[in-house]
Amino acid sequence: MKTLGIDIGGTNIKYGVVENNIIIYNILTKSEVAKGKQFLIGKIVSIIENCKKNYNIKSIGIGIAGLVDYQRGFVFESPNLPEWEGVNLKNELKIVNLPISIDNDANCFALGEYLLRKDKKIKNLIGITLGTGIGGSLILDGKIYRGSNGFAGEIGHIKVEPDGRKCNCGQNGCLEAYSSGFAIEKKSKEIFGEKIAVSSLYQIALKGNRKAIEIFNEAFEKLGIVCAGLIDLLNPDIIVFGGGLSNMREFLLIPLKKLIQKNCYKKLYEKVRIEVSQSDIDSGIIGATYLINSNK
Ligand SMILES: [Zn+2]
């Protein structure tokens, strides 16, 4: 049976047709959020109609950045998708006439990582997506941990500075205001006088530019402290990073492991694996297609 997985982020929409856990067709396209909510909904509808026509898909799973009521398919708010406050996406997509499940994009990523790893020893996995914003998800004892309201895992909004930088969620001092792509680009403007895309800043840092290196070091130091706290709290088997920033190995994974080791309770650090996803696009899409089963 073919299913369609769609991952809607602040910058890109990634989607793929999945059969037997393998993506047989996938595309990455821009979200173009500046064109407004209705434009983006229209784009999603045409993606679905197109895949329906060509692949005879039977169900759809959608991951979206933000606070989502997965049972109703309702998006309460999405800091990186302006105008998406209070959107019943499931209703908006009724027109396509197929079963649809909608969840937070980080939950889809973590679920995909959990399923694709096929490692029976892994029961507790923390997924962190580092992109325009920062998403988080907790798989505990093999299931998405949702908390009381269904919103657990908002790692990006853990406070790292009292009264610190303004975050897109409306609060101050959140991790996302320091360690996300959005925050790093904002900081580049402060330091270099112009906003530099994270991917370009990464290239500048790789060439040894000290100011660029310092921007990454400062951003990921806060992430390291938060990860150490998560390990102390949850004693996970693995923390896995996805999203556009996760491949910046020299500035992310290597210093992060040292920071976590330094700040973590020693016994809890001994077994935890800290990894970057090998296929985060696949994980988000495959995780989304599993929602219909996992949310029953
Ligand atoms: Zn925040």
C-alpha cells in the first residue's frame, strides 16, 4: 500500500510516496510562507492531488512545525509559519478525500528515526530538529510521549537565559532564540553588519573565520547544556539530531559531545549515544506515514 508523507517546515516542504518503508518518490520544495496561509494550503492540496493521481496513495501523514492537536489535526500555533494560529488543517484538506493524520514535525522525525533504526535495544529516543526553529520529540518506552496537553517535547522553548533574547514564541531566553538557524542568521547581522544564510556562514567558518566560528560555538553551547539536562532527566538510549543545521559536524556534534560529557551526570552519560540522522528527510516523511497506525 502506498502512503504519502509530507513535512511542512518554515523554509521547505518535503514530501514522499512511501511503500513498504521505502520512499519511491520524493521532492523538496520551498514553503514560501511569505505568500500567506491560503497559498501554502493550496500548495499542499496540489501536492496531494498530484501524488494521488500518479501513485494511487491510500492515506496521508503530515508533520508540521508547531503546537498540533494530533487527534483533531488542529494547528494551535506555529512560530515559523505566520498566520497558522488556529488552523484546522485536517478540515482544510477534506477536499482531497483521503484519511489524513497530522502531528508535530519533530514527532514525525523521531518516530521515523525510531522505526528506521530497527535497533531493538533502543527504547528511549530524543529527537531534536535543528532548522529555522528547533523541534523536539520524546520517544519513551517505544511510544511518543505526549504529556498532559499533547505538546510535550518543546525543547526549543526551554529557557537558557533569564530575560534573554526574544523568541518567536513570544517569550524571552528560549533555546530557539540562540541555537536555531533563524537565531544564527540574526546574530550574523549583528556581527557582520548583514544577514548571512546559515549555510554560507558555515562555509565561512570552515575557512577559519573566527567571528563565524564564535557564532556557532555560542549557539551550540546552549544546546549542549540543554541536552545534558535532558539526559539527566530522561536517561535516554540516544539523542539524534536532524534538520539543516545537523550536518555541521565540526561545530555541532564534536563540541556538543564534549559539552554534554562535561555537564552530564557521569553514570547517565556512559551509555547514551549522540548522533546525527543519516537520513533526516526520509525519517520525517516515513514517520509521518506511520502516524495513522501510531495514533490509533
Ligand atoms: Zn520560545
